[in-house]
Amino acid sequence: MDKFKITGKSRIAGEVVISGSKNAALPLLAAMLLPNDETVLHNVPTLKDTATLIELIAGTGVAIKKEGNTVVADARSVTSYYAPYELVRTMRASILVLGPLLARFGEAVVSLPGGCSIGSRPVDQHLKAFEALGATITVENGYVNAKAPAGGRLIGCDFTFDMVTVGGTENVIMAAALAKGVTRLENCACEPEVVDLANMLVAMGAKIDGIGTPTMVIEGVDSLHGCEYSVIADRIETGSYLAGALMSEGDVLTTRTSAQFLHPVLKKFEAMGATITTGDDWIRAVMKGRPKAVDIRTQVHPGFPTDMQAQLMAVCCLAEGTSTIIENIFENRFMHVPELQRMGANIKVDGHSAIVEGVETFMPAPVMATDLRASMSLVMAAACADGESIIDRIYHIDRGYDDVENKLRSLGVNIERIKG
């Protein structure tokens, strides 16, 4: 199992090019199953998760290949509607193939998903919506078996999600795009990644109103055609590298990205004392002195994103004063706390709240990544620690950060991958 060795006391500074969004690329890849045609998708990050989903899609018979950051898929050759446990167990987003397969071919068998252990993320909202669209759903031996009504086509409906769910919204709008009639969805997720998927579906010929709002109306069409599309920039990767500037009195310029998707995070950075400047496709964070303590409450979009909570906690660990962090999205998303404590952080957890009393510096220590975003918080903490740290289980970071070692080195971090 690979590890990172990081020698700290780095000033994190320089320019870094941001890759395409992992959280957007995965549903866009799944959507390539929908048209009976060739689709070209640009700006796809090179990650373990994208590779897994491409392998899963190839397993259905789709001719799909990735060259550089471009994926080309021809879904005219689908021969299987089965997504095996061996692939799905490694990545929660694999469930996103269920909607496209069910909508286009009238049936699908998909393993229940795995992924980061950050709390319960049930797929019941996906399945309830598919049942409302007329599908018959059974769960047997860890697999979801889904069949469309007689005639093989889903039927438009009115459906309200019981809770805001990004993956559920994405799965259902893909399915509804090929349903017979009109589907009205309430309490939809409004994240930029959901908007990106809806825009790609429209480019394929889907008819969707209300994109970016809690209410979306999808008028089903008989078929979708291929298109050429580009994945949006990764807002979480952007925020992660900018956070490094705040922790190290640094100066980080992120390019090929957008401030449009990061307002809640950038406001917190400014409240902590950073100077934030932005352009059409760049964001710069400059930090002079120690950051100031802030309070953070994670919320669904457009609130503060849960995927930036661990990184901001690492900044708060070095802040002057006491910060309060409340996690409202996932119940187990404080698993990085014991690892930060090993590095000298002063954090007390009470249920969904963490009280962080700032310290002047991190101490080097051997630590273990517990999930994707926590892994980056530990990397940044190690980069600021006075000495050498070892970070284990870095397969988590490989799932979501493209070319992470080279990007960190370009920012002045002394990092080495130790092959396990």
C-alpha cells in the first residue's frame, strides 16, 4: 500500500492548474451510456475513480477509451446491463449507471455501492424515484435489480426527494430524460456538478427546465444523440490548494478554475485574513501572518460544502483563537480528527460539532488517511509540520486528486511516494 513521505515547514506558493471536477466527471461518464451514438468528453481528470467507472462502462460492451484528458465512448454496442460488485464496491458513484441503463435498455442489475466510510449515504432515494417512474425494483444478494414497465420504457411522474441528494438527483434526471411523458422533480440538489450534468444532457437533446433550481421538469424524448462536452473545473481541488496558502503564509494561484462555484469557501478564507483575488479563470490566495479563527457549518449548495470541511479544519488548527465546525451532511466526517490530533491539533468533538483551539504549528507524525478529503487535510498539515511525516492509505487521495504529487511539488511541498 503506497504512502507519502512529506518533509514539512514548506511555504506553499506557486501556480497550479486545476483539473476537471471528479464529482462532475463521474455522472457525465455515466451519461455516455444514454445515446445510441458517439460522445466525446474533454477535461476528464486522471483518477482512480474515473478509471474505475470507465472500466465498468466498458464491461457493458461500450467502446470507450481515454486518451489524455479526453474520453470517447460509443454506446451503440451495449451487450450487458450488469455492474459487478468487484468494481462498484470501490466507488459509490458507480450506482450512477443504474439510471442510464434502466432508461435506455429497460433493465439493469447493479451492485450496491461502496466508497469512503464517511457515514450513511443510502440509495433509497434513487430507488424510490425509479419506482415512481414505473420501474420494478428488487434488492437481492447485494444487487439492485431494476426493470422498466411493460414496453421497456419508464413513465414520467411527479416525485419529491425526501432529502437533498446529489447522486439521487443525477441518477433520476438521466433516467427521466428518456422516460415517456413529463417528470417533475422537487427538492433537487443544486450543486454545480448537477448543473453540469443537466447541461450535458441538454447538449444530447434532452428537454430540461429549472436547471440549477430545486424544481426540475424533464420532458422525456425518444432518444438522445452524442455530443462533445467539457467537464467543469474541480472546485474542491481548487479550494484544497488555496487552503495550503492560508496554512503556510503562502501565495497560491489556481488557474483553469472558477470563483463562481467557491463563494462560501472564499468568504471564509477572507474572514481568516487571506487576500483573495479572482479573474475569469483564476483564483489567488495570499496569506500574511497567522489565520484567524472562524465558525463553519456545512450545508447543501449554495452553503459551505462538506467536501471542504476537513481542509478548513486543518487551517483552523493553526488559527489564532477558537473555531467551531458543525458537520450537517455526513455523520462520520470527523474521522480525520484523531489523525490531526496526532500532529498536535487541539480538537474536541461533540456529536456533529468540533471545537478547534488553534496551535502555532503541527508536529510531524505517522498518520493514516481515512477518506478522500481527509487525506488532503493531512497532506497539507504534514507540509506545514516541522519535520518528516508519513501518510498511509493514500489510495484515498488517488481517487480524487489528479497528478497530486507533481502539483504539490510545484507549490514547494517536499513530498515523496513510497511504493507499498
